Amino acid sequence: MRRFHQRGRVVSSFALIAVSGTMLASGASQDAGIRTTRRTLRLGETAVDVVISERPGARHLFCNLHDDENTSVEAGLAALRRSGGRLVELRHGGEREVSFRLSGEAFTVDPNRIFTTEGARKTLAKLSRPSAEAERAVDRFARELLSVYTIDRADVVIALHNNSDEHYSALSYAKGAVFASDAADVFIKDGSDPDDFFFVTERPVFDALRRRGYNVVLQDNDKVTDDGSLSVHCGRLGVRYINVEAQNGHREQQEAMLTALLDLLEDLGPARPR
Ligand SMILES: [Zn+2]
């Protein structure tokens, strides 16, 4: 999700097509009450597709940013069928990062590092090179993507991510670990797989997930490093953000986590007004 999990095996889009229905020539499809539309955003001179799946029901916003994390999209579509809401998926060639061209040059960014100016600057410097022009292009793209998300109309942002075995996990936030200072609290259940965990921005959500025995990390919204990720953006806005992170291929586990989360959100009721 947020950091340097390795690029996972790229799964073909067969499974996704199988569950989301045949795409029609118009770019819209209809399956089990899910309406799918496609939009194209520009990043520099490069087109990036955004696929939006919608179903009447709850005002949940499901977000997939990394195009190589297909297990999470499959699990997310199953959850969308249960709860309703919107699932917004970035399509950019099946890779974790997004590459684009600008004024004859190639740049690469991590799409989950673009939601703050500082994050955009850092991801360009890390994956390409610093460039004020490219920063502006990334910033414009992030604003366009946020206008597709319309987070202010959602009651919760549910981020969908996958990681690879034994790299980035809930353990990355434990005392003394690499991201410990970003977390206000961490719960890892004895005997569980720490690759499968929730990452949240609100204490009541953390407590509810811990009570149910799920691995969960609470972001420290005041001290978290500004890396431009969606969790940082939502933390600043005071938006209820919940990342459902599972190991690549843990489709059943991720679906079960999402099912438990949907029940829990009903029990918790709406986030405090913002
Ligand atoms: Zn991810």
C-alpha cells in the first residue's frame, strides 16, 4: 500500500473482466447492478484511464491506485456488490508506478504519493528527477483524480492495496520498525499473517477492528510523514480512511476483511460530521 512493497506478479485482467461484465463499445457495462464507466485523465502528455464501477447503496468510496494489485480490485468489486458505492480504479499498464511523458522527457511517479505537493516532489525526485514542470503536471493530475473521487460526498474512503510476502506489513509500524513514528497504535494478533492488515485514520475504527481480532495500524495524523499518500491527504481532511491491505493472491482473506469491515461500518454509524 503506502511504501515499498515490491512489485507483485502482474495478474491478467481476465478475472476482473469476468466479474465486472463484458465491456461495451461505449465504455459502459452493466452487471449485477454495477454500472462501469471509463474516463481518461492526462498526466503530462500521457493518457491514464480511470475505471469507475458504481452500484446504488452505501456512500462508500473504494480506491485502487496501484495497477499491479489486482487481488484487491477483485475483492473490492465483491464488497461493492454487497454494500453499494463507487470503486475507482486507475489503469496504467499493469505496473505499480505511472510513467508519463512531458516536453519530450519521461517521468515516473508512485500514484499513491501525489496527493500533496511535498509528496509529488519526493516521488518525482525518487523515481525520476526533480522538475518544477513535472511537479505541476502531477499536481494537476492529482486534482483531477480527486475531482473524480469526490471524497466529500463519501462516508468513508476504503483503499484497496496488496503487498508481497514479508516486505511491507503491519510489522513495519511496530516499535522500532521503519515506519513506527507514523503510527499512533498498532495491533497484531498472535499467530496471524501481518501482511493482511487494516491501516486507519480514526481511533474508533482502530478499536473496533482490534476488538474483532484484525491486525490494524492507526495512523498518527499529526506526526505522519508527508509522503503524499491518500491516507495523509484524508488524515488532514479529517476523512474516515481505511486501507484494506492483503498479501497478493490473498483474495479470500481480503474479501473476508472487507465483509467484516462493511458490517463494522454499519455498527459504528457515520463518521463525525466534517
Ligand atoms: Zn498499493
